[in-house]
Amino acid sequence: MAEMHRHEIDEVTCREFVELVTDYWEGALSEDRIELVEEHLVMCDWCKTYLEQMEATVKALPEASEREPVPEETERILLSAFRAWKARR
Amino acid sequence: MSSAALPISLLPPAAAPIESRPGAEETRPLSPQELDESQLLTAIRGGDEAAFTELVGRYHGSLRRFARIFGASEAVAEEIVQETWLTALQKLDSFEGRSTLKAWLFGILRNHARRRSERERRTVPFSALATDGEAEGPVVDSLRFQGGGDNWPDHWSAPPRPWEDPERRLASLEAREQLSQAIARLPERQRAVVVMRDVEGLDSEKVCELLEISEGNQRVLLHRGRSGVRAALEGYMDG
């Protein structure tokens, strides 16, 4: 979620922190905001744990990219196209 | 698109037939399964049929999952993937490697999906996908934070518990099943962005271009999707 639109805040709460993780990683926060997020992380082990869990989640997600078998029909069509392509070169 | 439209296969990836005879490594030519993307491409341009088959096999799942994002049925998804490969073959010599091959293939697929949706009004543009429950409410249950009358308003009341050895545990087959189910349960647009960014590994610029959404919108969808997957894994990891 983008900036929380709260003015004159001088801290990030845990409730806000969990909304800011991706913006923080993607460089979408202002410098002031980054500073507050990092200050919060120094003080709050719970949010540090939360951040670690988000990291572990993002790191695990490529596991869901599985190969799928190519149907015979598709393989036949593509191989014959490949042979035609090769013959034209 | 129902959540069942994105079945993520749980079969292990086809194992490369690697022989482990000591001393044979230096002389044995690499099998197509062992080649990286640019080596495969070179082999294919040289007319190597096995390399082409390997490339098709390697990206078939990714391309089908991407086609399904646009609401394509299984049969239509397969046709779009075929069209994508046929176009890719025609354009192969002009591919300059400015993006990854996967991103390039996704771009071709996107164009085929778009043309098809204009022609048949069967596939659904990304912007028309359901936005139900997509960007409302907090990403972590409100009840897990202290209320206004508590000692530390807006700080955790039910904090997350550290996961032990997450890398090893999340690599298990059981965890992968949990992961796939968590992705399948996400709202459509969140699922699309999470799949493209975190599962397929495309960069944000490419994802915005392919899905025709703004950077900000993409970040919101990505964050909500990731948060949803984390929450689902939390139950498994704490259990």
C-alpha cells in the first residue's frame, strides 16, 4: 500500500509496518519513511520476524513454477514447424 | 476465472539424465536439459531439434499459466501457447536478448491473447478481471494488533512466531503443495502479479507492461498477494 496519508507522524506502528513491506523493498517509500521503517525494525523483534517471514515467502514462491508436460499434439505441431523453419534457412 | 483454473502441477521437474561417471565430465557434451537459456538458443539457431524441444518443455507450464491469467480455458490456453511458439520461431533470429527469453515469449503470448480477445471476445482483458476483495482491508488481521484502549495501540497483540529453518521446511513437497494452494486462493489480479513477479521472476516494468497496469497498482497487488501467501504459510509453519 502506498503512503499511509497520515501527517506529522514520527513513528511507524506495527499495524502500518505490515502494509509497507513491499513498498520498502521496491524503493517506493520517501527517505523519511524509510528511516522510520528502519527505526521501527531496530526496536521491534516482532516486525523483524514478520519481515523475515515475508522474505522466506518470496524466496519460496519460485518453487511453484513447475514444468507442465507438453501435449503430444502440440509437440507434433511445433516440431513440424521447427523442421520447416530449419529447411527455409 | 475460478481458482481451479490455475492448477499448479505438483510433479517434480523432469530430471536431467546426468551420468555421474567420474572423469567423463570434460568430454561428454551437455544434454539439452543441462544447457542454460543462451546456450539453448544458440543450439536452436543451429537447427538442434532436441534443444528446441527442451525449450518448449521448459517454458510450456509458464506460458500456459500466463495464458490462463487472461481467462483462457485450457483448450484456448494451449492454442495461444502454440501460436506463441510459432511466432517465436519466425522471430527467433531477431531476438537480441535485451529482455530474458521468457519475458520475450510472454510479450508474444500477450499479443496473441489480446488479438484473440478482440476477435472472439472470449478471453478477458486483465483490467476486466474480478477485483473482489482485492484492495480492501488490512493485509494482517486487525485482531492481531492492540486496540486504542490497550497499552501499545497498533502494535502486535498476537505477533508472528519465528519460523524455524524456513528454507529447508518450505522446500518440502508438503510445503510446496501449501504454497500452490495459497497462490490458487488469491484473488485473480493478485495471483497474476504474484505469479509473474515472484514465481516467474519477471521484473516490475515488464509485468506492468504485460498486464497494462501502473507501477503503484502493481505494487499494491503484489503486496497483498504476498501477504496472503505468507498468512497461509504461517498456519502451516506454526502447526
